[in-house]
Amino acid sequence: METMVIINGMTAHRANVIMARTGSSAFGVVKAQMIDLLKEKLKSGVAHFLYKKQSTGEIREAWGTCCGQLMKATQNGRGLSGDQVNTVKYWDCEKGGYRSLRYENLIQVC
């Protein structure tokens, strides 16, 4: 049985980045779809997710948002630098600051 996955342009871009970093096309498509789900949850409110920290390899449990109304109430006016491409940027609700994670390091969207 064959399975067809239809993805939009940004999801395809993310899948290609993940494939290049990991060497797995299947892994790239699955992770790209997880990133889409995470981004939707981040836009609509507070998302709960797990990822592997690039610097230490430890698993990070995070609650974050990209929802403008929630961020305005807590942010200090300093944004995340624009030099981190091919990552998911979010406001960390626990730490009170901007964070990012590499696409391929997302483990689970709760």
C-alpha cells in the first residue's frame, strides 16, 4: 500500500532542511508536519512540547507561545535575534524570554 503526503511550500522547505541535517527523508516529512502542528498551537495560545536541546542534548519540556496578546503582557521589549534560521522561535512562558529550537530536535507536541 502506498501513502501520499501532500505538504505546502513551507512544510516542504522544513522537510528539506531536516532531511539535509539528518539524512532521512521520512524523518524530514514527519518532523516538518510536527513543526506545522506546533506553530499552529503557538499562534493560538500556549503550547506544551518536548525537544532536545542542541547545546547539551538534554530533553527540554517547554510551555511557549507566539500569540501576540499573551506575549505583550509578559515580554520585556527585546525580541529574538533574526540570525537563527530554520528554527522555531517562541516565547518561553516559564523562563520569561525568547527561545528557539532546531526543527529536527522537536520530539513531541503534547
